[in-house]
Amino acid sequence: MFPRVVMSSQIRHLPVVCCIDCDHCFIFFLLPETKQTPIEEIHLLWQKHWLWKSYCAPEDQSEKTGMKPQQLV
């Protein structure tokens, strides 16, 4: 939104396109594909992803670190 307010109307479209392109790159490279993945297996995707695996504890260590997701009643 910021580029639309600051830039003049003649060049306003250029920074807007850059912002949209950055958003698409973030989504494409940093978020794993979850299509047709059961909700119970989503944590496995995060554990296998090249960036997010350093933030997710393996399932066997999750009980030791307390990072296990809570069960819904």
C-alpha cells in the first residue's frame, strides 16, 4: 500500500508490481505445498522443509522439549 500513496500516478504501477512480486516469491520459496495433505501430517512438511526444519523439533524429541502440539478434545 505504501508505494501507491508515495509515488506519483505516472510511475505508481512500478513499485506496486515490485511489492506483489516479492510477495509471490516469499510464498513460492518459503512456504511448503500443502495440497492434499491431511492436517495430521502438516507438521511433517515443516520438519522436511529446507528452512523451517531448524525451527521444528523431530517428533521423537518433541516430548522432551515440550514442543508437541496440543490435542483437541
